[in-house]
Amino acid sequence: MSFIRPSVATHFTKWREAYFVVFFLILGVWFFLRGTATLNLVLQALGLVISLVGIILLRTTIQRIRFRRTQKAPGMVDVTEREISYFGPMSGKTVSLESLNKIELRESEAYAAIWVLHHSEGDPMIVPTTAKGADRLFDAFTSLSGVKVDALVVALNKTPIHNQVIWERN
């Protein structure tokens, strides 16, 4: 028997990284205020550095959490050494990040949405946004030059999802 409602447990599970970063940020503010109260420049500097790192980590963590999907589609995504691999129930494919030309987000009848990865090595690779490990694509996509992370996260969280080009190589 659990004393925590399932919706509350789901919320804390999803946002646990953000809560940890907020604790880190509060710790930095506490060091800064403690250093100010005792006129200790070392504590002030340490608190300021921890707080700045906490702010940067909090922004990135929130974007990463909003990128994750809760539903599950068949297949598995893996990103290793700048190569994206998707192994679905019927086929599999691997594409290097260097060969990518365009990333599209499209609505799908079978899944919530799909990523269409156009590359110079052949037919586009289609990856459901809800496949196991699809959250690893966040780091892969943000490593490409010119990707607007905010636009990426907003497009993925829009309901209904509209077909749109997320990134295109110049």
C-alpha cells in the first residue's frame, strides 16, 4: 500500500532531476548569503559560482525533461559516437550526425509523432518520438550547429503536432 498518490509519484519521478538542480541552486545561494553575512569573500565567490552553474543546469534540465515522452512506441534508439541507431520491429538503421542534412518532426497515424532524419547516405530514417531511448536524441540534436533548442522543445510539445522542419544544414 502506497501513501503517495500515483499522479504525485509520477510527477516527482519525471521532475526529480530538476528538483536536485534546484537544491544545488539553493545551496549556492545559501553559501553566497552566508559569505555576505560573515564578510567571507571565499564563501561569496563559491556561492556565486554554484548559483550560476545551478541556473545553467536548471535551464538545460527543464528542456531535457520537456523533450522526453511518456508513451512508448516499439523500437529502440541508441546514440553512440555521433551515430544515431534505431532498431524497430521490422527494420533498423544507423545514421551518422555528420551525414544529416535535415531533421523534420511529423505527425503520424501509428505513433504520437515521428522524427524524419534526412541524410546523404540514402533513404530517410524514421524514428518514433516515443521509442525507447528517444530522449537520447536531445543531446544528439543539440550537438548540431544551428539547432534552436527552444524551438525543438516547443514543436515537440505542441498539440497537435504540425509537420515542420526543425533543422537544416546550411
